[in-house]
Amino acid sequence: MEFNLLSIFTFIGSLGLFLYGMMLMSEALQRLAGDKMRSIMSAMTSTRFTGILTGVLVTALIQSSSATTVMVVSFVNAGLMNLVQSISVIMGANIGTTVTAWIISLFGFKFNISDIAIPLIAFAFPLLFAKKNVYKNWGEFIVGFALLFMGMEMLKNSVPDIKQNPEVLAFLAQYTNLGFLSVLLFLFAGTILTVIVQSSSAMMAITLVMCAQGWISFEIAAAMVLGENIGTTITANVAALSANVSAKRAALSHTIFNLFGVIWLLIVFYPFTSMIKALVVEIGPTDPTQQDAFALSLFHTMFNVCNVLILSWFAKFIAKTVTKLIPQSETDEEFRLAFISTGMLSTAELSILQAQKEMLTYTERVKRMFGIVKSLNEETNENAALKYFERVQKYELISDRMEMEIAAYLNKVSQGRLSNESKDQIHRMLRIVSEIESVADSCDNLAKILDRKRQGKISFTAEMVANIHNMLNLLDKAFDEMLNILDKINDSFVDATKAESIESNINHYRDELKGRNIIAVNDGVYPYATSVVYMDFIIECEKMGDYIINVVEAVADSKPLPANN
């Protein structure tokens, strides 16, 4: 076989087909599992063992440790899982990802599964056009499964054999007989190639093929597998660079976990690989061509299982380490419920008290969101303004999640045995949470108006800038009064007079500015297009004032009026 440019592209194409099949199969399975997968993961992480088991099962099912890690990070952000629990699931994901290697070892080398790949696609093809999504997902899963093994077969045929083609990639032969140095070199190669390919499963498949074809020895292949375990964590860390602090910590904990595993295994590398080879001779296939592939899969599994057994006891220590290494900064926006959890409920009174504290925290977060909008309004640098806008967008997503979680918690509490007073209190709190989310929506709308102004290169006059500044100051006062009243939600009397006065001032100021705007446009002081953006901003500010007074009224309505002197 002559290894030329066409052979290189054939190899790359085979790898692409394998990766696409794996991606298609994984995404289809995730859609099929859907909410069930999420509910299973959130429910089965109460202990270290169940967390690990969940990671194993989920990753074995969706065939992607990266997808499991992303899912885990989303749960940490949503307050459904803490960092310690997420580390346990990530540990389990490392074991679950070894299933791919076993599928290839047990089926890919025993018979030519690609022979039935085309009939499988023929069977799945009609499902792709089904009206029901579940049938479409099953169709995509079967097609992905077929493409994965077609790519695998093509990889086997496209990878050159050094014995038959010593001139092709012959330089590798120089580095396979350097003892432990060879192990380190191929570990590094496995790391780099995994970063390039962006898939440890794909690199594992390539390594299995090379090992089964006799291109590299079992020991060298094992070294590459160790490198692949490091490479996959580098990919995760790169992906987490633009994510929030929870994603960074989860990715770093994965790196620490795998790096420690590689270090201890390198110390016992030769005894460990000798033990694996001895086990394969005893329990593995009799066909010598399959033994190395079987041994490599067993090595991959045993390495990850042993690593989990050792490090599962240090999950809290790893969590503390990554928290210190990646501290929370002022600009990090992440969702963490501070006072309520998704586990067992406390007594009705205590649960309501916890929800009230969470509601106050929620309001303080929305107040910070409003502060970012004010900074965006004053920012003149385009890049800095864009960063402020992106932060507001993140806060909006967090706000939506907080509303859903607090409301879901209150609904759970309401299902218990409550007094009429407690039921009324929960209904009032649900209204408050909804209005606070509306305030956050207004903040988001204000940011979008300012972004529209920036993109349209619209300039406000000095008077318009001053008017907006005054309106925002009125809203600042309204926010402070709302927080003050929410903090007194359990007091026997709440005075809403000041909040109502501020809201009245906001309404009058809005009306005054609308009148002035009509005159200014008629006099040609500024273009009509500028007036539209300007008034959109002012009107949205007035809407925010309405939402704020709605919160105040929801608190005050339940309180008795002050006695007349």
C-alpha cells in the first residue's frame, strides 16, 4: 500500500465519519433521554457512590463524557448540584467513557459490522421523516451507530502498517524502543493528538486500531491512552475559558483527577501493564490479533476504576482546591441558591422563611443587574459597552432560572398541610417573584435599547443624557425602597408611602419628558429616529417603576393599616 496524499485524506475522512457517527448517536440519545436524564442526574447525586454511578450510567448511555460534563456544569449553575457532587459525577463519567472502547474491542474486531451498516441506514431512513420526534431520534441514533462503525472499518483499512510499509511513518519505530522514555513520548503524543482531534473516544478508537494492526505495542498504546485522558481535560478547560466560575472549577477538577491518575500509574506502569496482559491471557480472546485490543480496553477501564476508587474519598478536598485556585470574582455571574435546596423540605414555616430570604437575594441580584445597565448607559468605549451588554444578558438568564427554582420550591411547599395564612403568604410570594423577574426583563430591555443606540450610531443631546440620568436615579431610589420593604415582609406593618411617592414621581417625569420630546422633534432639535430610541428607554424605565411598585404593594396589601391618632 502506497501511503500518499490521497491516503492521508482517506484517513482524515474516515476519522470524520467516525466522529460524525458518534456525535449523531450521542445527540439522538440525549434527546431521547431528555428530561428523564436530567431528573435522574439531579436525584441520584445525594451521595458520593450514587454520584459516581450516575456519571457511569449517563456517560455509557450518551457515549460522551464531554456531554455529561456540560450537563453537570449546567446543574451546578442551576443550584441542583454542588461542586462536590459534580466531581463525583465527573469521576463516574471517566469510567462510563470506556464503554466506547469495549464496543469496538468486542464487536469491531470480531466481525465486519460495517457489512450491516448500510442495511441499518436503510432501516432507519424512513424514521428520519416521521412526524413524531421520538421516531426521528431513534432514526438518527441508528444512522449514527452505523456511521460510527463504517468510519471504524475505514480507519482500520486506512491506517498504515509499519511492518508492511516501513517507509511510511518509519520515524515512529525509532521511538518505540527507548524504554520508559518511549512511554513518556507517546503519552505526550496522545495528549496532543486528543487536543487536535477534540475527542478522546475518537483517539481511543485510533489507538485501538493501531494496536490491533500491530503498528504499536500494547505498552505504547497504553501510554497513548494515558495521554488521551490528559488531552480530553485540556479540551474541557479551553471550552470553559469563556464560561462562568462553576464551569472553570468543574473542568479543573477533571484535570486534577486525571493528572493524578496518570502520575500514580506511571510510577507502577510496567507492573500494571504486565498484570493486564496476564489477565487477558487468562480471560481474554484466544485470537492473538484481538488480545492487544482487548488488553487496551481492559487497561483503560482498570485505570479509570482504580483512579475513582482512590480519589472518590478526596472529592471535598478537590472541590476546596479548585475553589481556591479559581476564586469568585466580582464579574462572575452564576446562579446559586443560597437558602433553599431541591432536596427534602423543612417545616412549612421554615420553608417559607428560607424562600423569603432567597427572594431578597434574588432582588439584590436584579439590583446589581440594574447597576450594570447604568454602567452600560455611561460607557463610551464600544468594547467595554459590549461586555456590559453581555453581562446583562447573562444576568437575564440567571434571573429566569432563579424565578423558576424559587417558584417551584414554593409550589412544593404549598402542597403540604398549611394554614390559610401560610397559603396566602405563598400566593403573595409567587406574585412577588414574578414581578421581580419582570423588573429583570425591563433591565434586559433597557440594555437592548442601549445596544440598539450603539449599533445605530445614535447620539443623545446633553439634555437627553441628563434626563435619562435623572430617571435612572429615581429608579435607584425605587429599588432601595423595594429592598427595604422586602426586608420587612414579616413585620406587622409596612409603610409603602415613600415607594408610592417615588413611583408617582417616575410617572410624572415620564409624562413631562414625552411632552418635551414632541416639542423638540417638531423644532428639529434632534432627528425622529433618535427620539424613538430615547422615548423607548424612558417608557421602559416607567414600566420598571410599575413592576417595582407591584412588588411593594404585594407586601403591603397583607398588612393592616396604621391606626388613626
